[in-house]
Amino acid sequence: MFYYLKDGDPEIDRMLASVCAMGGEVSCVSKVRWRFSDYAETADRSAESLKHAKHQPRSKNTRALKSKLYAVQYNWFRQRFESDPEAVAVAWNGLTGTRRAFMSAAKDTGTPHIYMERAPFPGRVTVDEVGVNQVNGLAREIGFYRDWADAADGHGGGWRALKDILVSRKAKKRSDVGQTDATADLAETPYIFCPLQVPDDTQIKMFGGWVKNINRFIDLLEVAAEALPEGWHLRFKEHPSSKIPLTDFLEQAAAAQPGKIVIDNSTDTFQQVAASRAVVTLNSSVGLQTFWYDKPVVVLGECFFRMPELVTPVDSMSALWRVFSDPAALGYDAAARDAFMNYLDRVYYPEVIREDGKVGVAPEKVLPKIEAALASRRR
């Protein structure tokens, strides 16, 4: 039985069900499930779920209630998996809150599990038996992708065809963050573009983990902006889905570095990428999507495309200063990007199928991942 944790978003739930149906019988598991008999691991799993919850409780009492919720959910999920030796767990994201409790229960019982998430490729979805985002199962050495390209005729720019359907994310939470057309002179002044992530993104971590929030990231970039050559500037745009405005904080940074920092929340994100000389990011999907525009990318955080052949990894403030002091020297290996992106296009990211008002996932790239998940079942 393939059990998927109900997300609540109809489109996501249909994609989850579509993947499950490729493996066998399907059962939708509601989040409104609990069991009060604890396991030895319950307290630890509850604490992990709370630590990685997207919305952190502000009061002690709310924190205690949320911790208890994750504990009783974990207990029920685990009992369910223990009672079905043929179970397979499937969840959207699977890294935060209740989703993490669900997948932790699967891991603790040796139940095969599959993670899903939106993909940075247009019209695609992530399906991975290891994880999503920076903890996915993709190889972290460029040699893997070069070898694949040699064996599968994966060199060249086939992946570039997807650029035609790449569109900027529409603002859902903010009326002051838009996607309007750029002015004709946008590219005349050289700049590094920084598309910001949402402040409550659980993936924000850099410099060995000691930087864990978006404000500190902006602080570091503010200081580094001073190193930019004459005539260059650092250009910020807030995330269209962010419910937490950073405008005041960004304006303080701009005031501290007159002429070196610009805030542009109006112009289309990819038009700003296209007109830039480079992009700097923690681990935003825009960093990967920048490859379609043949721009260098500077990465300060942890992400699956953080390979020196693809981007410029930065691990310290001194390294960031050196990069900003000579941004024209930034580069990348174009052939390595071709091999990597062709692999993602042809092997890793399954297509989302929309037909007759229904949403599903193409099976060709999913079935090998189901097989890999089943092979991991604890004997």
C-alpha cells in the first residue's frame, strides 16, 4: 500500500496520488490522526519536527502544544507503518512539521519512502527517494554528470528549450512586489542581482551554519557591496511570496551604501537576471534558473548545484569580499552546466501532465525511483 500524507492543496494531492498509483494501491492519510502511546524515539522525533517547522510558535504554551501534536501524529504514523509490512510512504516536502513526523515514522520502521516537491524546472516536479532541495539524492560531484553525458549523449544545449516556458513567479502575498517589464536601460549599469528568499525559509544556512537568517545574509551583502568596483551596484528583489516585508531593512542597507545598493521589487525577476552580470544567492531556485541566462552564480548557502564547475561557492566573508571586488572575473564551465542540466531535464525531474482538467506525473522518470525506494526496504 502506498500511503501519501494529505497536503490540502488539490493539485499537490493529485500529483501525490498519481505517483502512488504507479506503485500499487493508494491510501490518503489525514494529518488529523493521533496515538498517545509513545515509542522510545517519539520525543526526539517530535523535537526534530518542531525544530524544522516552518512556522515557529512564539509562546511557551503554544510550543508545548505543537510539540505534543507532532508526538501523537508520529505515534499514529509509526503504528500504521508497523502494521503494514508492504507500506510505502509518500509526502510533499517531507522535511518540516507534520510532514517530517510522517517521514520519520517511515524511516524508523524501515518503510520505503518517497519525497516530492515543486521543481525549479518549468512544468516539472521533484520525485526523490532520499529527500528534496539541498538534501536530495543527486550526486554532488560533476564527474558523475560528465560520465552520464558521455554514455547517454547528454552533451550540448538540449536543456535550453525549457527556457521558452520559464516564467517568473507571480506575487501572491505582496501587492508591492511585481513582475513588470524592465526599462530599456536596465543593462547599462553593471550589477550583481540578489533575488531574496522568504525570511522563514527553513533552508537558510550558510558559512558552516552560523548564519541562519535572511537579515544576517543581507547584512553581509551590505558590507561586501562596498568592495564593488566603481559604477557597479548590488540589486535586491524581495521574494514575491514573502509575507514578511524586508523593505525597511533593505532601505537601511541602501542608505549605508549610497549608490552601491538598489532595491527593485517591481521589475520581472528573470529580466533582472538577464540584465545582470552575475547573481548571488543562498540556495534559491533562481540561482539554478540563472543557468538559462548564461550568467555566473555566487552561492553562499547549501544547495544541490553548489559545485565549483557550475557556480562560485563562497564560504567566508573574506571570500565574498574578494568576489565582489572583481565581479567581472566570475565564470563557470559551460560544458559542465550542459551535462548537469541535461541530466536534470532527461533523467531527474518528471513532467507534470495536465489533461482534461486532471493533474498527474509522467511515469517514465518516476518508476525507477519507486524501484529504488522499494529496494531500500529493511529486511
